[in-house]
Amino acid sequence: MKIGVIELIEDTASKSWTDRIYRAFFKKYHASIIPQAVSVWCRQLGHQVWYATYYGQRDPVRLLPDELDVVFVASYTQASALAYALAKVYRMRKTLTVIGGPHAKAFPRDCLRFFDLAVKDCDKTLIDDILRGHFDRHTVITSGRPLREIPSAEERMPEIIAASLVGGRLRRLSVVPLLSSVGCPYSCDFCVDWSNPPKLFPGIASASSIWRSKTATRR
């Protein structure tokens, strides 16, 4: 299958030259890890994948090929209007549209006005189920389990490079996002992670255990 993954980091196109410089050198480094993970998982599942981030550089529709079987859109609420517009474009092309990210988790039912599927939480198994057509359209879906692992920086390198290109080249000051944990230790009910208990990923958990044991030894 031909799959597109696009993250909306900005909600409008660049206007002034200062906006273009800021977005090209700073705003674009707000790229998230999970959209990159979705791209890697799709590739590992044997599909042809295109990944892009939109930070106001040009028409977001032109960042992905025209003929796609599935498009995954990651968006925060401020960029939701743009996400909905993209959904209408791709649905006219008979492409399965899937939205994830903070907006989908906070307002999944509203997303279904434009998207075929709204994803609250996902992992590789859920992505595989989506691509196999296991869910009816106009459905809110979730893995229902904590995220236990994500692709390494090495596995995400094509996505990292795509998100970090400035003027068609990878700069020395490019930023590589890393994720040490998911969830939140607090019980506030006004954010998207309020119901997710904190969880360190295995490598970080091991490092933390080693650090704690060394600290205890020093005492």
C-alpha cells in the first residue's frame, strides 16, 4: 500500500521573511516522535511510505504524493482546521484518512466529521489493524494498552532527516527528538495524558536503576 504520514506543526503558511526563517530553523524542530514511529511501523510492515512535516513552508498537499491508499495526519487543536481541510482533499481522492495526535485525543468525535478514523492511542499492532481494514469508518479507535516501545533513532533516521532538512540539506545543529517515557504522574483531568500512568521505556528504566544503585552506594 502507498501510505502518507504528515504532521502539522504550523496552522498557516509563512508570510513574512522573519516567519520563514523562524519556521525553517526553529519551528520545524517541534516534530513529534509518534508520527515518525507510525511511518517506521508502516515501512516495517512492508508498505511504501512518505513522511513529511508541515511548518508553513508551502502547500501541505504537495508534501505527499497524489495517489495514496492511506494518509495519517497528526495535529494539535490550533491546526485542526488545516487538518480537516486536508481530510476533505484526500477523501475526495478516495484515500482512507486517519487522524492522531493531541487534537484527536481531545476531540475524537469532532474529528470524525472529516476523518474516517480518529486514533486516541496507538502502537504497531493497531497501525497494522488499520492497514488491514479491521475497523469500520467513522470510528474512534485506541490500542487500549500502554505504549511499550518505539522505534530507535537509527530506525527513524529517514524521518529525522526529512524533518530536519533546511534548504535541502541536513545541518549540524539539527535536533533529534528522544522519548524517555509516556504518561503523566499527576491526576489533573484537563490534559490528554491525565488517565495514562507514567511509564519509562526499558532502556531509560535500566539507566535509572543503575543511577539509583550508584547513588545509594555513594551514600
